[in-house]
Amino acid sequence: MTDPTGLAAAASGTDPREGLRAALALRRLAEALESLQVRNARSQGWSWQEIAEALEVSKQAVHKKHASSSDR
């Protein structure tokens, strides 16, 4: 199962094995989307502070997490 709607349904179901696998898949999807959008923001000239504010985290946290992947 890879579609986000199906994953969300599985994650909220009563089968723990299915729910945990769905939660993992959703976490991986969210991480991939965040990385993509940080790269997009950096390529459009956004500062680390602007990205941090959009993600509601500290500038240091977002820089530590994404600096190596966005500066390629």
C-alpha cells in the first residue's frame, strides 16, 4: 500500500502490524516531502531562518537536518 489515503486509513485501524507499517510509510513520505521542499526553498533563495519559520522549528535544527542535502 503506497497511496496516502490508504496509508492514513491503515494507520488509524485496529491491526497494530498494519497500523505501524502504515505509520512508518507515512513518516518516510513526510520526510521525503520536507526534504524536497527545503531544496526547492533553498534553490529559490530562501534563508534557513525563513525555512525554519515555515516548519516551526529552529534555524539550527533545520540547517542541521537539511544542509548537506540542499547545498548539492
